[in-house]
Amino acid sequence: MKNNIMNLIRFLPKWKIIMYFLISLILSVVTGAILLPALWYLEDNSRFFESLFFTLSYFPFGLIFLFLVIYVVTTGLYLLLFYQYERKRYLAFYLKKMTEDVQLLVKKERTSAEISAQPEFQALAEEIQKIIAKSSEAVKEVKMAEQLKNELVTNVAHDLRSPITSIIGYLELINNDRYRDEVELRYYIQVVHEKAASLHTLVNDIFEYIYMQNRHVKIHKGSVNIEEMLNQLAVQSKVQLEEVKMEFRLFSSATKPIVEGDGGKLVRVFENIIQNAIRYGSDGKYLDVNLSDTEKWVEIEIINYGQQAIPPSDLPHIFERFYRVEKSRSHFTGGSGLGLAITKSIIDLHNGEINVMSTPGRTAFTIKLLKKS
């Protein structure tokens, strides 16, 4: 209450405060003048008041004090009425000012920090600022989602058009008998088969990526021995590794490399990274995997020694969907551009971490997964 009165006094001009005080004094005198006949009437017609005034006549100072108290109380009541009136005006003024500030904020002519707020409206102003901040974030998210959707459609259309165009072209050659002999015909059929397989892989990657982006995706967790999984993947990748003359080497210092996760999805993680190492690091001859653990984490570092490093400007975007370090988007130099995005999504679902460091002659993907307790 005291703070409210002080805020109102600071809000009102001094001349107005003095005016209200004088008016209250005058109205108190007028009120007293109006009440005097009533008191005389009560003295003549009421034994109680007659006895009261008779008793007070023996205490003249007491009577004067009583009238002073009544005068002060009456003045206080008038001041209270003026206070309530000005209080409403004061609140209405700042409420209107806050409304104008919010309107200017909507028009981008003011920041949320500039919203006027007296102590009475501080909580309201803070809530408005929170709502505005959340609205701004929501607008940004909608714009970003729209941009991502447009980019997704553009990239998908680009990646689908290339193999489909090739398939249609070679099928037209076959349909129109535009081949020299059976050898060329089989070559055309082989190209169509490869393009169809590439298209099938791309469509599967798109569906898997969209599925993994669904926040309600459920993973079927169980005990997964990472060392055994990596050894199995080394066997499965043996032919591909031999084709590019690479050697798989596993170095393990882990005492208990067991995590709680979805084995099928974790296999996809390591397959994607190993395939990337084979595709881009084959000139390094070795594909090394360092496996270690702590009380909380199982850490897997997959290293290739390809001479071509990932540029520093590309590293922050390496896990974005459809992002490729080489910008031609050629299927001869890269995959669908979704492998690492799917990998990151799977790691996120397991509450793990994935990072990449790259220098000429060494590119390392580091994965940390929560250890099974």
C-alpha cells in the first residue's frame, strides 16, 4: 500500500496534490457545517446525545479534540476518494501505455525490453515478454520448417530426377531397338538396374530419415556388445575393403563395451560411417577403430587416413540432411546425402554424442554411447 501511494505521488504533479489537499480541507469544513444542525437536532431530541454533550461540556479540551479528530477523519476520507480516483487513472494510463508498447513491438518498432512497466504491472510485463519471446521462436521455427521442407523437396526432386531420367533414356533405347548387339543390350539393362537400385536406396533413405525425425519414434533397447558388433561389421565389409585395398584394424581397451540400445539401428550408424571411410578415405589404406570405455560412456573412434580433409567450413553442417562436402550432388562421388543425418538422428535417440574432426591425412568420427548400468 505504501509503495502504491508513493508511486501515485510521483505520478501526479505537485500542484494537483496540493489542490486535492485543499479541496479535502474545504469539503471537511463544509461537511462540518452541514452536520452541525444535525447535531443540534440530536441534542434536542435524543437523551443519549443530550447526556453526551452535557458530559463533554465539562471537558472543553476534550470536545475540541473530538471535533479535530472528526475533522481529520473527514479530510482523510475525502483524500481517500481522490486517491481512488487518481489510482484508477494511473492504472489506466500505464495499461494503455503497455498496450501501445506491445502494438509497437508487434510492428517491430520496439523491443520486448522496452515495454513500460510500473511495479504493479511488472509481473504482467514479464509474462507478455515471455509470450512474445515464445511467439518469436515459434515464428522462426515455422519459417525454418518451411525452408527445410522446400529444401527437402528440391533436393529430393534433384536426386530422383537424375536416375529416373537415365532409366527412361535407356529404356527408350531398348524399346526402340537402338542397340547394336546383345552385348550392348545387356549393358543398357545393367545401367538401368544400377540406376533403379540407386533410386531404391535413395527412397529407402528418405523414408528412414523422415521416420527418424519423428520425435515419437520408439527404439527397442537391449544389451548390445559394441566390440562384437564392430567385429561382425569388419567381416561384412571385408570384400569392399579388399576392393579398395584397405585394412580394418580394431584397437580395444574397453573392459565392458556394452550399451543399452537398439542393435539394428546402431548397426546402421557404424555401417554409414564405415561406408563413408571406404568411399572417401581409401587412399589411406587403413580403417582404424579405437574402442574405449569409462564408468558412464562407451567411446568409439572410427578413423580413415584419406588425404582429402573435410573443410572446416563444412564440418558444422556434416550431419545435415542432403549435405555433401562435394557440391555436385553426383551419385558417382557421394551417396544420398542422408547417411550421416540418419546416423546423427539414431545417436540422438540413444542420448549419445557424435563428433567429427578432420585434417589432411586423418578424419575421425567419435561416437559416445551410454554404458549399460
